[in-house]
Amino acid sequence: MSNSFNARATLSVNGQDHEIYRLDAVQGADRLPYSLKILLENLLRHEDGKVVSADDIRAMAAWDPQAEPSQEIAYTPARVLMQDFTGVPAVVDLAAMRDAMQKLGGDPERINPLQPAELVIDHSVQIDSFGNKDSLRLNAEMEYRRNQERYSFLKWGQKAFSNFKVVPPDTGIVHQVNLEYLARGIFAKENHGVLQAYPDTLVGTDSHTTMINGLGVLGWGVGGIEAEAAMLGQPVSMLIPQVVGFRLNGALPEGATATDLVLTVVEMLRAHGVVGKFVEFFGEGLEHLSLADRATIANMAPEYGATCGIFPIDGETLKYLRLTGRDQQQVDLVETYSREQGLFHEPGQPEAVYSSVLELDMATVVPSLAGPKRPQDRVALSDSKREFETALKALKDERKIHSKPVTAHLDGEDVTLQDGNVVIASITSCTNTSNPSVMIAAGLVARKAHARGLKVKPWVKTSLAPGSRVVTGYLEQAELMDDLESLGFHVVGYGCTTCIGNSGPLPEAVSRAIVEGDLSVCSVLSGNRNFEGRVHAEVRMNYLASPPLVVVYALAGRMDIDVYNEPLGRDADGNEVFLKDVWPTQQEIQDLILNSVNSAGFTSSYQDVYNGEDAWRDLSSPEGQLFDWQADSTYIQNPPYFEGMTRELTPVSDIRGARLLALLGDSVTTDHISPAGAIKADSPAGEYLQAKGVDPKDFNSLGSRRGNHEVMMRGTFANIRLRNLLAPGTEGGVTRHLPDGETMSIYAAAMKYHAEQVPLVVIAGKEYGSGSSRDWAAKGPRLLGVRAVIAESYERIHRSNLIGMGILPLQFNPGDSAGSLGLSGEEQFDITGLQDGTAKQVNVTAIAPDGQAITFTARVRIDTPQEIEYYRNGGILQYVLRQLAA
């Protein structure tokens, strides 16, 4: 490696020498924000004169906070983090690459993670059983029955690939496990015989990878395809971003929680506009935020649209590392290195330079919810009843819904279900379950409610899905589990459940009533996502809330309640019980945290983390360096990405005679595009599985079948809430085949176009691809034959993923849209002037059925030279494979 700035030096920690690259060797480094200092160190350490040049380092040090990002850099993360929904297809692709490498005449064993890659199985547990002490066991047994094939495949991968570890099921949510155990803070690793110390950095196959920013670790979510490339030694190509500073002052007032704070932060940052930017938190208010509070804010970076939302390393960081059982040498390394490199925050330090600065006095934060369908739509709890009623009226008017109350028999009594009933109340998701303050608060609400004899309404499906086993440990230590269970909040699993749609079926009587009355019912969850159709197909309105508020709404059983002034219920003596009667004080919460959250709880939970429970240890798996693909498998199939691939490149051709597969509006999320949730028997995916002999009761979820491209391409664009304007009046995965105009499923139309050798285009509005990082939101369209997307704007990760799958992302010029240009969607499209992928703009000609032509130019959103190479190769995996084969 080059050392143009003479930055290489030695750092001694407790008598052990480490090679480091000093930031103060570069003029201007001291003025940079914390996050950019980490990127600068990364460039110094990887300078080779080719991928990273001295000019790249100078550009970083001379960063102009006001300039539009234009300088490309190659960032090499220290490790890769995956969850199983995104991890299974990543490992499938690596296995397929081994086969392809052999066909190209190369060595298959060259396909191996070169950086540490860790996968946490956390996305497969579903809430089939709830509200009883056997729920955890029953859901785990069901999970293994459904996912045995996938889990066996992952065990094969753990043995076949070096540098790859798997955290077994029922351990915790990936981001909480990362925070509590996997994160190093500062790496100490041998490189060519030299022990190097450098910042822990990562990319993850889940957008909420940013949770680790709360620990001062730089990381963010990427698509599975980008993560695979990073595992294979490819740097992440990126533009030096703008950095928004967020100054926190004061402290939270009595009654407000970290969830209320983060919903306020999300609202402010969404309004400010931080898509594609880094956000960095600073200010005297950091002294009043626990590390768990910081992690809650960092977790929600995708919701406010930022690439990351990072806090600096400081005394609170060191305190948390000790609490979670990191050894003293590691804690000392983190402190010594960060102080030496100017990465350690202390009160009174000079502030860094930022592109812009927002400010929040935390004393002004009020209890809040967010919903009914976007996390940035914060509602003050005091306004929640009025805001809900407004949202409900708008929903019913828009959908022309004429609902009616329905009587259902539940728990031995007849009850009336109606609009606004809360049918799901779930304490779930790493966002909050990593935070003892809100988990203890939920337990205290349950204790006070139980003491007054309150019960959860019979139509509410309750669940508690902790982010790790540590949470259960301290809830038991605080003697709060019995109180939570008295209200039906039994542990249902250790994994990402309701927040990703693994909420399981509603009780049959509730489900029947919703359909019969065409009811607009609600969920309240302590998660980070509440997009349409995500939580449950039958639940139209979804609200994010703190864990204690989840308990409150479970007691109320409805959203149309003024919780400050209306009673939650009556006690055994018939007295009304109000929110103030069950809400804990901050002192009560802190006293219990001090007595129940300790280092022993963390060390005992993680001491045997990779070995798992008996079910994991007893699971058989294949042997060998090449995977033995089974033709009859409905979970794992060899994807066709490398079929017909040669070592030589074929020049990129213009796109001619294309048809529109879908004409979409604004805020189409990756949830709308990517296969997720339940598989319906009459859907293309359901019909495929039944043809393979799979009974509908064994369908499992689409997410669990991400290792089978045949299932996934049939589930692409199949979300029940997708509205394709090409097929007006429909919802779901429906389109019209052109020119005949026949209405059919998007999958069927795509296959018909494929047989006709017609390329496909998707047109969309603003914020196309917002939401979770989902590689299948790019893989699925590519397999359906989509060659280009034309949108008004893109979410960062999805734009990158499209390129990673060889799909051309085009952006309308300012002021242009499908509507303003008069596009009906019935046109044939020619996209010309690609210049082998190097063009900055292209010409689009849309020829209407009457022969009239609409012509316009569109901006090519291939933003960096490295992305051009990926696109020219047909995708990032093909690029990596050709590089390794050469």
C-alpha cells in the first residue's frame, strides 16, 4: 500500500503495538465531521494509487460542506452484516458464482468472503401462537419446520465458506445482536503479518444496519448484491456526501420516551431533506442520552432518509462496551485509538463544519405516534384521536369504503368490531427492544394496569418479540414478565416479527369480521416501519409507538380514543382508570434499570452464541465446496444470472420497442416492488408452489423463499396495495398486456412479453424504491425483463441496486413526469444514446398507438465510474466474477 502522506505510525495499547494511519498527517482533517474522519482513515489505509489515489485523500480533506457531491471515492468496509431473508439469496449467489467460476475455467474456491461476514437468522419466525406461555416454543418449532431447507443451506455455507459466521435462530434481531455483541468499535486485525488498528465499519443487507451508528460505528444498509461484492473484496463506490449536523440540547421531559424523541427527529429530518446525506448528532444533549437512546435514533436513519445517523465515541460508548461484556483490552483499544485520532467526543470541544445544522431542545419533545402509513408522519399523542378520525375519513373516501360494525364471538363473549379497533399490539423490532428504558416502561405500565385489574380487549393480538435474550433476562430480573404476560404480552420469539409482516394470522373470528364489515382496523407496534400492506394484509392503518404506548392501546382496544381524557377501562370496583394512573415516572424506570440491567445478563446470553439451541445443532447439512442443487427444492435454486456469460464483455445496446410493465405514482416503496409477506393460493407464486406439490399451509412467507428465483419473480410487484395506473381501478400485481390491452398478472404479462422478445420499462413518480434495502426489488424486475426504470426521483439504496442488477435507472428532468409529458403507458419506448453505459443523458421516444411520438431527454442515474463498469457487465456479480476469473 502507498503512504503518500507519511501517515503510517505505531500506537501502543497496554504494551501491544498496532499499526495505524494517523489522521493528523493530512492537512484539514481536524475540521471534518466525525463520519468523514472515518472515511478519510479508510482511504489512507487503502491508498494504492489505483482504486484509492492521493488525490482522493486530498479531496476528502478539502471537503466543501456546501458543494453538491461529485467526488467519487472507494470505501472498503471492515465487515459485512446480513440477516437471513437477505443473507440466504446472498449465499445462494455465492454458491452460484462458484458454479459459474468453474464453467469459466477458474478456481471455484476463489469465491469466498474476503472480509468478515456475519449472518444473524432473525427474519423467519412468525407469530402463529400468541398470548400463552408455550408461544415461544410453538413458534420456534413451526419456524424450523418451515425453514429446515434454508437453515440446512446456511449451515452448509458456514462450513464451505471461510470468514463466514452464522448466528442461529432464536438468538435475537440482527441489529441488536450487532450492537450488543458483534460490533468491535475499533478493529485489531493482522494484515500481512502486521497488527493493524482501525475503525470498525460495515455495510449490512438491511437498511437498519445504521443502528450501530449509535455506538460510533459507521455503517449503513446496502442491497444484497452490493454486500456480496463487498464480501468479495470490492470497495463500495460512493460520492463524498454532504453531512447534516443535528445539535441536541437539553433532556427529555417527564412522560416522554426515546421513541417520542426519534419520531420527532424523523419528522424534522424528513422535512429538511437528507436523502443521500450523512447525519451526525452532537451537542450538550448527548450527555443526557443513554447509548440505547442513541441506537434508537440511529436505527431510524432509513425513516428520515439519510445514509447514516451517527453519534461519536465518548464516555457513554465505553460504559456500554463494559456493560455488554466486551473485554477490557477491547475497551482500552477503543478509547486509546479514538482519543489518538481525534475521534473521541468530550463536552466543550470545537464543533466540526457541517453542510447544514438542525437543532432540537429535547425538553420540547412530547409523547407521539407515527402513522397511519409512514414513519415520518408524527402525531402528538394529545392530537391522536382527532388525527386518526381525519385519516380514517380520508381513507374511506379515497377507497370508497362503506364499512359496518360486526359482532364476533371472542373469548366466550360477543363483542362488536368496528373501524378503528386495534387488532394488533406488538412490542417488536430492534428500534425499541434494544432500549431498557422503554422496555422497562412497558413492563411498569403492565404492572400498574394488572394491579388495577385491567384486561386487554379480546380482539387484540398481543405479542412481545424482544431484540435479544438479554431483554427477557432483565424483564425477569425486574419481575415484570408476569405483569406483561397477564395482559397477553408473552414472548413469541427472538426475531424481527410484526415490523416486517411476520405478524401471523389474526384470530379467525376477527379476520372474518374485518372482511364482513369491510373494516379499517389498526395495528400499534413499537417498530420502525408502517407502510401500507406491510404489517398485515387485513390491517389498513398502522401506528408506530413506544412499547409502553403499545400496552396502553392494547388496553384501550381502539385508536379513536383521547388517551389523556378518556378512561382506558374500569378496575374491579368499577372506577375509571386513566393513562396517568398507569404511566411510570422516569425515576421508577431508572431505579429498575439500575437493579436489573447488568453485564452478567449480556455475557451469559452470548457465551455460546454460534452453537445455538439443540434444534440447530441437530440439523443436518450438505458437505463440499460446491453446493449440491436439488431440482425439486422449492426454497433453494441456482439462479440464472450467469447463464450464457462469457469472459468477454458485449457492448451495451440501446433499448428499442420496449413496453411499459407498470406505471406507478409517488412513494412506491421496495415493499410494493419486492416479494414479501404471505403467499396467496391463487397468486402466481402460490400456483407455482402448488404445481410443485406444496400444500398452501406449508407455503411459508415470500421472504423465506428468497433463495428460489422462480417464487420471487412471481411475487415481484405483487403487493396487495400496489396501484398500477396502467390498469386503473385495480390493486395488486395487475397490468395490461399491450397492444391487445388484456388485463392479467404482472408476472403473466412479463412472461408473454419475454416470449415476444419485448424489453420492458417501469415508469414511476417521486421517491421510487424508498424503504428497506431489498435486493429482490431489483432482482425481481430484472428477471421479469425490465431493462430500465424512469422515475422522478430515487431512494439511494434502490437506485444502486438497480445498477447492480443491470437495470438502467433514468430520471425525468425537473418539471417532467409521466403526467406532464402526456404519457398514457400504452406507448412503445425507444431509449437511445446510451454510449455503452457512459452517457449522462439519453433520448426517450414514446410512440403512441396512433403513431404520435413524444420525445424527451432523461438523466442517466449511473453516478460513478465504478457503477458504469457494473452496468456494462450486466451487474455487479458479473463484474466481480469476470475480475476473479481473469
